[in-house]
Amino acid sequence: MNAIIARILVFGENHQKREVELGPGLNIVTGDSKTGKSALLEIVDYCLFSGRSTVPKGVIENFAELYAIVLDLSGKYLVIARSSARTGNGARAYVQVETNNDFLTDISDEYFEFIQDKPLKQAQLEVEQHLGLSVLDTRTDEDERKQESGGKATLRSFASFIFQHQNLIANKHSVFYRFEDFYKRKKTIQDFPILMGWESSEYFLYLRELEQKKNDLKAHQKLAKNLKLKKDELRDQLRSVIEGYYDVIGLEVPSNLSLAEIKKIARNLPEVSPCSYSDANLKLRIEEREREREEFRKELTDVEVLLSILEDNSAVTHGHASQLRFLEMTSRVDVDGGPFICPVCHQVNSELSEELEIISVSREELEQELEKIGTYKEDNSQQVEELQRQRDNFKRQIRQVTSEIGKFEVQDVELQENKSLRDQGFRAKGSAEARIESLLSRDGHILSGDADELNERIGWLKEKLDGFDLASKISAAEVFLSERMTSICNRLDFEEELKPGELKFLLEDFAFYYHFNNEKVHLSEMGSGANWLACHLSLFLGLLHLNCQAENSVIPSFLFIDQPSQVYFPTKYRTVEEDGDVDLDENIKQVVNIFSVIIEELDLIEEDCGFLPQVVVMEHADEIEFNKYVKKRWYKNGEKLI
């Protein structure tokens, strides 16, 4: 996703303001320790709805009343602000959308006086919707508790991919921010396919329904198996029922009949002698059940219409770009500069030229505004899921009522043909037919219509899930990451004795290792901080590239790296004023190389993806080769954050 940090702001008392302006590509904030460099990362994390503030206590926290960041989403600006935890208002946040950057010219804390703050969770949900992250239920089984499955997908899961703190960037035991918490680690891994745009709310909706339909089918099969009778037992019970009826009508059942012959008689019981009988009550029952079935059908139709509307609405965001293109084509006004001559009087109409020029300018401004609207996505899977349950329930009720109507209609036909059945014979025949139907159902025919419909729906759901092609996307991503990570690592200060090999990252469990001589070498098994640093940089630059490639990713395209040069200890530092011919310490050369590799990777991503992501590095080193990338230089006795 093309989204970077445009501004980081800190507002203090009496309208005081501290501001750091950032842009695409490499951004360096350099200077002495304790000048506020590392605090920038913590401020961004806090504004992205971290559960607690990790902004350093002391000077910065004492100064700050309000922290704010401005996200640039390809021309749409998302302003997120949060009061300092010190104020006691950290549980609320401000969210505002702007379609041009004029507001940044002289932004102050007064800007937020005209915006209503919101509870933190509500503000976070709004930001997630602007990023296109809208999956409210990640359960794969509707009987699973949301707390156990992790509930909704959250932007907090992508914090692990955009921050490399000072204590992480060269750590041999830990790779990702927040992974010391088991729940957060599990949640981040689970949400990754969603964040990349490979899974959606529909994906989990299909998964839950598939699991439910499979369970329903198993229940049907188990019930049929439990009810099914052995052949001898079925034959004897059917014969007993038939003999009871035959006794009433004065017939005798032949001996030594096979099961097939018994079934044939059971399905075609002989008629009894006729007698007078009124069928008015039976017809009334048929009419009542038909009215009931019609009501169910109307309710089923209403539910299916609502389902269709929700499914159409879910495609609105996907068709947004094409709609804008259609609007652009159908509203085009061609102005060739005139003059415009009346076809009747042949006089030049200068006013018409001026009006068309105004329309043309207005149209261009409107197009620019529409292009900045971007994506806003809302999850309606829960409504769809409830409607699907209602739909299935109505279908079952319709089938049940239809079955009952069929039985009544059979009886009605018989009554029409046999108006004078003896009451005893009529009751005996009805009782026999009911018992026979029950026994034949237990012969493996129970609910066969339901089972067929379940199998059909299961097949349809599997096709839908196959369409997401998740397995191949994960496999392709792992191959891509391995290639990029290995390429980056080979250009950094990685141990020659471990070459050639390949860096591997598995998306199923986030296992990270170096494949060397058919062995998995983990970070903790490597020596040297330079190796650990090379692995961390390779992984996170590779993930940044993968994220930028993903068309539907909701992960912002920026990466904060704090103090990557810490593993090097140069014997001589070179200041920005010194000549470039000064002999460089080997450690300084490696620091220079780190920045060179970052720039090379950013250029490669821009060439591959069509836009330039952002890498923000907080660093002590200040090399003249990268002077143009430096956004701030802070010194203890000079300018600093606070």
C-alpha cells in the first residue's frame, strides 16, 4: 500500500510545536544521543493506537500535550492525533481526512479544536477502514469463540513489520516488535494474509459456512447409519405392519416373500372397501400448510434479496476506480480555444468560450479530488452470515411443509377415489402407511434431499475458497522473500564463511533461518552482531518490497529503523565538513554501505512497483555521502526534538 508518514508533530503548552517533515525514499534523522531521535518511532507507534505510551519520560513527555502524525495515502491525507498519556486523555484520539496538503502549511494545535475526539477503539476502526482493513471476524468455525480466534483483524498487527527498534535491529534472539507477547505474536501471524490482501471477510465467511455444512453432513450421515435396519429386521417389521392391515380388510400376506417383494406390497397397499367420508378437514389442512409455505417463500425471497444487495455492496470499493474512469470519459469537455460562431446569425459568442473554459477547469479540479478519495472498506460479513442462516432455515421449513402437503394430497386423492371406506379400514391403512414410511426411511433414504443440497453447497464453497489461491500466494511470497533477502544479505557485512547460502522466512509460523550446507542456521546460532544486523535488514527490506508488490495490501509502505550502525565502532569519525578523500575506518565503510544498500533497494522497489516507499533511519553516524537524505540534525547543545 502506498502510504507514508508526511509529518510527525508534537504540540506543547502555549501553542508550542515541534515538527519533523518526511518524504518518500530514505529519510535520515541524525545527531547525538538523548536528542529525541528514537522518540520519533515511539510517537508514531503511539499515534497508531498502541495500548500504552512508550514515549520516553522526562523532557519530551513533560513538554508534550498532543502527538500527531499525518499519513499520505497517495494524495489523501489521514491526520491521527492523540493526547499525551500524561494528560489523562490518552484513551481518546482525533482522526481527520484531508484531500490536499494545504492544511500542513501552518498547522497548529488549534486545528484540532474543530475536530471531535473519539474513543480509541472507534478512532482505530475508522483509520482501519480508510486503510481498507475491514475483517471483523477471523473465526474459521462459527462455534469458536472470538476471543480464542483473535476476533477482528487489526492494524496493530502490522506494527511488527514497520518498526525495528534499537534493541531489535541487531538482536540474535528476537526479530519482531511485540513478539515477546505470545498472543500478539499469534495474532500478527494469523492476520498477515489479511494485511497482505490475500484473505478478506468473504474468505472467513466461506470457511465458517463450509465447516458448518461439513458438520451438518456428518450429522446426516451418522443419523442415517444409526437408523438403518438390517435386511432381515426390516423385512420382518414391514411384514408385521402389512399383516396387521390385511387382517382388517380380510386379506392374507403370502409366505416366503423376499425383502424386495415385501417393499413392493408396502409401497402399494390395496384399497379398502368404500364408505362415506368427508374430506373437508383434510382440504382445510392442505390450504393452511400451503399458506404457511407461501409465507416462508416470501421471507426466503426477502432474505435472498438482502443477501444480493450486501454482495453487490461488497464489490463497490473494487469498482471505485473503474467508476471514476467512466465518469471521466462521459463528462469530458473539449475546449479548442474557439472562436464559437452561432450557426444561425454567424456572430462570434465570446461568452460561451469563457463558460466552457470555467467548466473545463472545474472538471479538472473535481477529478483531482475524486482521485484522492482512495479506498474505504467496511465489513458486512456478519450480516451476510446471519442472513445465510435465515435462508437455510427457511429452505428447511419449506421442504418440511412441502413434504407434509404431499402426504395430505396423497390422502386426498385416495379419499376422492374411495368415498365410502369403512372408518376402521381407513384408520388401519393410514396407520400402516405411516409406519411403512418410517421404516423405509430407516432403510438409508433419510433426508436424502438435505444431503444432496449439503453436498452441492460444500462443492460451491470449496470452489469459492480455491479462488483465493492462498497456498500458491504464500508459496510465491516465500520464494520471492528468499531471493530478495539473500541478495540484500550478500551485499551487507555478512560472514564469508557462511556463504553461499539462502535466507528463509516461512509465513506459516514466521520461522526465520539461514539455509547453509543443508542445515538450518538460526540467528542465535550465528556469531557477530554484523551477521545479526545483516539478517534483520535483509528480512525487513524484503518484507517492505513484498508489501509494496501486493495490490490489496493494507500495510503502510514505510519502515522505521533505529541505530543500525550500533554494531560498528569506528576509531575515527568523519564529520560532514571533512573532505571526501579522508581515509575511512573500515567500520565507517560498513555504515556507508548500509545506507547504500537501503537506497538501492528503495530504487528497485520503485522500479518494480511504480512508487517509492519510505525508510526512516534514526542514526548517530552522519556521512557526507548521504547529506541530501538528512531531514534533521540534532545536537545536545543545539537543535533537538525538545
